[in-house]
Amino acid sequence: MKIAIGCALNIAPAGHDWVVSFDLGGETEKVVCPVIGWATVVRGHLNDGTTTTDVRPAFLWDQQVWTEMDLIEHAPTHSDFEIRVREIPGAEAARARREELEADVRPDSDSDGFTNLDDFTS
């Protein structure tokens, strides 16, 4: 069975920190969209009938889920397509604060590295 090139076969969820960006041309600013999943996309067919695939981001834009192949088909004037990890302001400070708070609530450990159960029951 031949499957159309550009077809997404399946999608696995993506972490919240991935985005894609692209330029639609003209006077508009660069569009930045959240990646919601990683799609297995049909890239081509070999002479023996084998289908070749690639894992590409599936992103949310204009209230629809898109892949880069969809963008090529429906917005051919786009340029500068880029996949990147979103920079989260203050992420390092938040991580340090979380570790500090976790250290304050951990029960003491015995010298052998195991937590003393009496610390939880008393």
C-alpha cells in the first residue's frame, strides 16, 4: 500500500520546552509555535515498495496541528524553518530554589546512606 508523501503515520508527545519558528515573508514577524509532538512522516518511496520516514516536529499553529511538510504544501513562501528548545527565563534560578527546598525537607540519612524510617514515623 502506498502512503502519500508528507503523511504523518503517528505522533508521540513532546516535552513542553520545544518550539519551531519560521518566517512567512512580507512584513510579518517570525512565527513561533509550540511543538506538541514528534511525528513519523513519510518522506518517500523506494523502487522495492519500501516507504522511507523521518521523525519531524508536529506543532500547533492557527488552531491546527502542522508538520513541516504541511507548511511546505500550504505556505510555500515560508523560510527560515527552525526547531529549537525554548529558553525559559529564570529556569536555572527556579531549579536551584527547588533543590534548596527539597534539601530542607529531606530526613537525615544514616551514615550508610539509607534513610532512617524513624524520621518518618516520629
